[in-house]
Amino acid sequence: MTATLKIKAFSEYEYEVNQETSITTSNGLLNKKLKDVHHNARLFSELTLAQRISLVEEIKQGFVDVAEEMVQAECKAKGLQVGTPEESEAWALGPVFVVRHLRLIQESLQALKNTGNTIIGKVFIE
């Protein structure tokens, strides 16, 4: 099984914008998305560590590819001026935050593959 990620342009994802510029979805669409998450979680659990590492790298790169468009869309939706501290906040709380966490996930998966353990060592649950 190979891990393949299909990245769409940010503008291609389904959503509806009402007059207050908030995102709305129907219960049917939410239920379908939840079923997709459940199905894909099962598929993810069947991947090898190498496949998971590869998939996380693809997700990270895909997110970097759409980051600028995402921030611009956020600024437009919120009425924020580009080139201001508010735009910087959109970057910090959006793409920078997500890419950093994907990198940390990738590092943890790589450590599991290389040593059989995470960087922080065993975690005991009692």
C-alpha cells in the first residue's frame, strides 16, 4: 500500500459563505465528512511507519503550497489589510502553527521507526 495525497487548491474545498462571512455546512455534509475521517483513520492505522512519514511530508508540503492563498482568504474574509500585524497573526496561527506540528509529528514517527520509541522516551499510563 502506498500513501498518496491529493492536494486541491484552497479555493476548491466545499463551503458556503453567508452574509456575515461565516462558514456554514449542512448536517448531511458534516456526517459525510465524519464518515470520511473515520474511514481514513482506519486506513492510516494500517500504514507502515515509512508510509506515515511519507504521508506527513506530503501533507506538510501541500499545506505550504496553499498557505499564502489560505492567509489571503482569511484576511479577505475578516476584512484584514495585507501587510499588517493582523496578517502576521493569520500566518502564525495558521500555516506556521500547522506546519510546525506536522514537522513534530514527522520527527516522532521517524524516531519510532529508527529507535522504536519517541524522542521523549516511554510514556507510562497508569
